Amino acid sequence: MDDALRQDLFDPDSSHDLVLGHRPCPQTAVRCVVSDVVWGEVVCLLRWASAGTGGSAALQTGTWWRLAAHCAALLRRFPALSAEIDEPWGTTPPVALPVATGAERVDAVAARLAAMLRSPEQVPLCALAAEIDALGEAAVTALTDRTDWPRPARELVSRNGWCRT
């Protein structure tokens, strides 16, 4: 993430302008509120993803934990938000994550979300949800990279990351 965007994320006026830039046309009250809520939450996620920790492992772990939790909380709200604006809700294909460490994945997905935030294009909520899910997955991967817990064998993990029984 570049320094200009990082500065915009942490500047209240600039981040507010980024959020308002995603209001849909035609602008109805409900559509504007949903857009403002969703993109305001994306700004918060990007703040967590780009937060500096001064090299503290404990702070970095806490940051990833909060990022993953915030992603999950937002994802739980998406079906209701989609219903509010009569946007169809459905499953989208999982976002491909680079083969990298969890921290590198967080950076890669955050960069994609930042590009969406900067873009004036309207993004369907189901497509945005897929990116937020990928960010949460990357944060959990970053957390597990720091542990010495045993991991399941590769053949036990399905295509979407869940263990087969």
C-alpha cells in the first residue's frame, strides 16, 4: 500500500471522501446508507491491515486477530445489507490468494481492496465480500504462521480451505 493511500486512510476528511465516492447512482437514501456503511468498514479493515506495530510481535498478532474478527463481523452483515438494496446475494468463487506467507497475503489482498476503494467503479457486494473473506483468511493464515501448532496434511484440505472429514 502506498504512502499516499495510507495517509488518506488515517485522515478523517480524506477517508470520508473515499467512502462518499462510492455512492451509487441513482442515489436513494437506503442505497447511500448501505454504501457508506460498507465502504466505511472497508476503510477500517484497510487501517487494520496497514497499521504499524513498530516491530512488536505481540502487537502484530493482535492486529491480525482484530483484522480477522472485523472481516468476519462485516461478512455476517452482508446478506442483510444486500437485501436492503435488493441486490442479489449469492456465493462467489473464492478469491485466489498468492502462495506466500500470511503477512504477504494480507498485504496483497489489502492492496486489491485499496484499489477497489480508490476506483470510482461500482462493486457488487458479493464481489466485495469475496475480497473481505480473502482478507480475513489471510489474517488467520498470518496468525497461524506464528504458531507451532501442527497443520493438517495438504491432501486433507479441500479447495476452499476447509478440512474434509
